[in-house]
Amino acid sequence: MNEVLFSTAKNGVATITLNRPKAINSLNHEMITSIKNMLFQWERDPAVQLIILQGAGEKGFCAGGDIKKLYQSKENETAFEGSMQFFQDEYETDQLVADFSKPILACLDGIVMGGGIGLSQGASHRIATERTKWSMPEMNIGFFPDVGAAYFLNKAPGHLGRYLALTANVLKASDVLYANGADAFIPSEHLTPLLEQINTIDWHKEQNQPAALDDVVQKFKSDPEEGKLATLQRDIDKHFAYPTIEEIINSLEADNDDFSIQTRETLLSKSVVSLKVTLRQLIEGETKSLRECLDTDLIVAANFLRSEDFYEGVRSVVIDKDHNPKYIYKQLSEVSSSMVDSFFQSSY
């Protein structure tokens, strides 16, 4: 079975379908490589005027990268090198999507997490549905939000990006739109009619393909159910404006409302290494381009693949599924500034 399906139509529409539905279309190296190569080809092909990016099956667009494969990196240097090549190709593909000169419509239906967000964030038209479950969940496995998250999460209002990165909270459509993770809401039952409408148009004849695609999307878009993030923005900005995890925790502890209590508990359940490295990553990403953030991600990813706490996080969530990680570093005070610095120094 082909794990990515490619098709082109005479009207200029090309389609990329992630085709691992049993794994919620999780990305492996072969999938990333084939997508990257096809994007290079389609960028130069005048027969392709517009791309549709979607996932097969009912569960979601893409649940992220193949974490079990990354877990093998601890076994030997060959496996480590393979994982690093995956990251390099993945990040290059994410950049290709963002730089693509023709419209890309990404259907963010169902689960969209981690690498799936990275692949789709640069698309010109990102569609959320009532089934969308959007998250950067890397903090749950002792890793960090990569795939350019320090760039696109900082496009969210205020300090919302820091909050989303550090808590790994799952968002529904309205909040995805609010956080700038999608451009329009279309009910899932209208996705097929939308794509059918797109396929009735001869895109070779359109003078302005992005504007023409805007017009089609406008016909199908509607308003999602009200979200929560807008009402929490003031609290998020209050607590997450601080430059250290310790100060964020102290700020949350000083308030006794439900949001502060729950958020503090959530943060304290994460790897303290991941917390400190991720906050540093998000702060530095505020002034970086996507390419600069992806370059930093490659360095940080290599250092996490040398970190025992990463493998313990993966073991607890993905391998044994006991959700009871025994991290080496248990207290924030155990993670020094120099240790955080080391994650941003190239070792690969």
C-alpha cells in the first residue's frame, strides 16, 4: 500500500493524500521524502496550479511523526542518524510548503498534531472542521514543539503560543482559528462539496489562483461554536509573560482560580527539561524567520535524542503506555541555565 497518494487532474488540481489511516496518517521518513520530491516537481510543473493536502480515513489529517521509530534512536548510532535525517527532510518539506508559489489547501479534519501541523501550517488555505483536534503534544513525551512551532505559535495573540507549547492543550476549531492555526471553518459534511467545487474549475484559466480559491472557500465557510481561549487571553498573558518557568509557576500559584490551579498542575506534570528548553525556544523564536526556527529545531532535536528523559517520556506514553514517566530530572532547580544552553549548541 502506498503511504502517500498523489494525483493530478487536467484542470490543474493536484492532490496529496496521507495514506496510513490505521496510524492516523503518522509521518515516516518514506512519506516525507516522497512529499518533498513531489513538491519540488510540482513547483516547476505548469500543469499543476493548486494543491489539496488531506488525510485518508475518518480519524484525522495527521497525528504527527512516527514516535516509535524515533524511540529506536537510543539503540545505536545508525538509528540516531536515521532519525536526524528524518527531521532534516521533514523540516525541509515544511519549509517547501510555506514557500510554495501556488495555493495549497490543507484539510485539517479530525486529529492534527505535531508533524501534521508542521506540514500544513505553511499552506495558503487551512480549513478546520467541527472534528478538528489540534495540538502540539510534544511536551507529553519529554520532547519539545518542533517543526517550526517557535515561528507559528508566536503568531498567536499575546503569549498564547507559550501557553499552547508548554501545556500541549488540544484545541477545537474556534480556538484553532483564534490561535492562527487555521484560516476558515467549514463543517466536515461540506468538505466533499468544497473539493467537488474546486474540481469543477479550470485553474489554468484563473488569473489569480489564491483569490479564486478564497472565493470558493468563502461559499462554504461558517462560524464554529464559541471557543475558550479568547476569554482566557488576559490570564494567559498575565502568567506567561515571564521569561522563566519558575516565575510562570509562581505567578500561577499566586492565583487561586480554576485556570491557574489547573494550568500549574499541567505544567508540573511535564519534563522539567522540556519546560525550560521549550520556553527558551519560544522566546528566541519571536524574532526569527521560519527557516531560522527550523534550523534551531534541528539542533535541539539532536540534543533531545541524546537525552534519557526523552526516551523515558516516549516509553511512558507510546511504548508501555503507563503514563507514569520516571524522569531523571524531577525539579526545576536541577536544570541549570548552562544545561538549557547546551540544547541549543550543535552536537550533530
